[in-house]
Amino acid sequence: MIQTNVSPTLDGLFQRILARHPDAPALLDPLNKSRVTGQAPRRMTFAQADRAISALAAHFVEAGLPINSVVGVQLPNTVEFVLTVLAAHRAGLIVALLPQLWRQAELTAALNRTGARAIVTSSKIDGVSHADLAMNAAAEAFSIRHVCGFGEDLPEGMASLDLALKNASSSERPVVQDGRKAALISFDVTTDGLRAVPRTHLNLIAGGLAIFLESRVPQGARLMSAFAPSSFAGVTSSLLLWLLSGGMLALHHPYDGEALERQINECGCDTLVAPAAMALRLTDADMASRLPTMRHVIGLWRMPEQVASSAHWTAEQARFTDVYLFGEVGLFGARRTADGTPVPIMPGPHGAPRDVPGTSIAGETVLTPKGTLALRGPMVTVAAYAPPLPAADSLIAPAPVDCADTGYAARLDRASGAICITSPPSGIVSVGGYRFLSQDLQEWARRLGQGALLTALPDRLCGFRLAGRAQDNARGREALNELGLNPLMSEAFRDRTIPG
């Protein structure tokens, strides 16, 4: 691509590392990738990754996707995800993250909401034909013009990206790599329903810096990411951390504990990014002897109200950083004290690192008059969460909005003045990293029929996972299929289904 750098972009960060260390290890696939997608694991240097990114970008250009088109991406935590995101940006496109466990109805709604022109997926993920899901969703989305995927046995009409990598094209077009341009769209569930949240390159870099600086990840770090890349937090805690450190990124598709531990040791990883519930359990497994190279552990909390009451971090060889996630609104990090206890979160601006005076402001926490927590700062797209405008004939000017309300109930501790997050947004249920409207769950239970059950089962990776049970009859089986709760959906969805 022909590039003119105006302000930092993700591809610009990658090009900076490429120029300095072209032959250094860059990307490593999960050891169990053959089970997840049926493909052999890849190991790539920065030079090899650059050639793959250029080939995929050329494919998007030759497919006729105009600059600033939206490309929906539904991929597992493998090398292909990283390559696709960087290739889309190199071609001047915008990436829309499509969570892996979304059903066809959710995919169609997201594609229509963003006016997506293309979908990128994998032939199969955990035994589920995501290629078929993408083709069916594309048939219902008027704007889709191109469907492509990785893997074997792709449906008729779906372009092979493996073939695009093999027969690398040199097609290019002029693209101004401007950090102020839209780069990513993620999706949040609020009381108003599904909400698309766009972000620029600068928003993404700000989120990555907040984690990178607070956790003290060193330059040239050897990262292991075991967090699904289907959200703002998933991208900033893996892709951005890798680009900012200029080191190596090893990926793990959740969850195989034995494969994860073996890959950490084989690759000499010194930094782990994982859901906090899983990361905290490392102290129960004699971490010093089993993971001798580990020095930094970053735990991501999808339910930030649980941080204050969480177990202490007792592994002396590594420091633990809590990352508070508030849906797609934003995040902030807090490195634990030397004795492993969570750090109190004070209201107002906070730097990164937050315990070093004079550092750049990473964000600000605000208590609203409603008793909820709001965020503002360079990573927060306030406009995406702004309340609806008043009627055109209203004589009252709308109040200015300069922060985004997370909906999490919060209060100030009288003794310390710290913020205490007490409960998640009203009407929203968070299970296994996915957010549901409570009214939708009630509707699902009704459709499952008399005697049906929807509940949250304990899960060592996600904390909890949604489970459903219906009567063993035609109506119950049909409802389970429609709701994505059938045992054929994936390993995760098998866990969500309790046979009737």
C-alpha cells in the first residue's frame, strides 16, 4: 500500500517494528489449533507477517471493497485474526468485531447495523460450521458484497483467504494511514438493545497504552494472550500490547490448560493476558516451578464489581494487574500492591502508571448523580453512548455530555474516598463474557416451554456460562436450535446445554 503517515495507526506501529526487527518472532498460533480450526499452527516472523498482511490487503482491494468499507470479522484467537485486522487497516477498511458465539440472527443484526460490505470467518471453529453461518447471515444482509474465509471445504460462493495468501497479489491503492480515522467497531448490549461502538486508531492506542503502562510490560515482551479477541478489551490487551511492546505474541484459543501451560514454557512467555478468574488460579498451581519465565500477569475482569473481594495474588515471581472492563464503554487498569491486594480506585483523573505522579492521563472516573460510574478519556467514544436527542420541537436544549455512563452502580467509601463498584447495570446479565438483556432471557425461557431452565453454571475460564434445558420434545429442541443453545454449536455451547 502507498502510505502517508499523518498520526499513529495500528499498521504504522507494525511497520515501525518491521523496520527494526524483520526476522524476529512475531506471531505464534495455539498449539491446539488443529483441534479448533482443522489447520496446522503457524509461526511467523515480522517479515512473514508483513507479506501475509499485504496479500490479504490486496485481496480486499481486488474484491472491490471501497475505502472506509466495514468488514465483519468472526475468527478465533489465532494468527489469522491478527493478520486480517492489520490487512483491513492497510487496505483502508474498518473492522467490525463479531463475537464467536453469536447466532445468525445476531450476526445479521450487526451486519445491517453497520452496513458491512464483507465478512471474514473460518470454515469451522470448535466443530461448528461458521462458514455456513456467515453465508446465511450474508443472505439476509443487503449490504454484503463479499464473503471470504480461512480453512478447507468452504461453501460455494465463499472466497478462500488461504488461496489469497498462497498466490500473493501485489495489488495496492493509495491509503492515508490517519490515526483519527475509524478503525474498529465493537458491539455492546445496553438497556436500549444492541449498540455499535466505533473507535479510531487513536482510541485503540489509548486503550492499549493504559494497560501497557500500568502493567509495566517491557519492550520486547513475549506475550501469551488467552482472551477472546471479540471486543475492545480483547483487541487492546493482545494486539495493541504486542504492537506497543514490539515483542512476540503467542495466542491461545480458550481453553486447554495443559496446552496453554506447555506453550508458555516452550515459548518462554513472560507476560500472560487472560480472564481474571483463570489468571488468579495460577497461584494455586505452584506457579514458580510450573511457569518459571512468567513475570507479568494481566487479569481482565468482565465483572469489575468482583475485584475488591477477589483473592490475593500470592505469586512473588510475577506482579498482577487488574483490568476493569465496563462492556464496550472503556477500561482502566490497576497494578496490585506488593502484597497482592487490589488497589483502591479513586475518583477523578488517573495516569498510567497510576502510582507515578505526573504521568499522562489515561482516563477519568466520574460518579454520576444517579449513583453510577461514568468514564471519560481518550479511549472513550462518548457519542456512542449519548442519550437520544430530544424531539425536534423541544424548546429545552440537551445537556452537554462529556462522559459515558457505564451503568454500574457505585458509591464512595466514607473512610478512604475510594470508589466502590457494587452491581452491574440494571436489566443486564453478564454470563461468560457475553451480556444479555434480562427481558431476553425471560423470553427465551418462555419459548423453551414449561419446565425449561436457564441458569449460570460455574466455569473456570469465564467464571460462569449460560446453560439451558428444555423438555425433550419437538418444540423444546426447535427452541434450543433457534436460540443457539443446541449441543452442535461448539464446545462452549455444549456446556451451555443441559440435556432434558
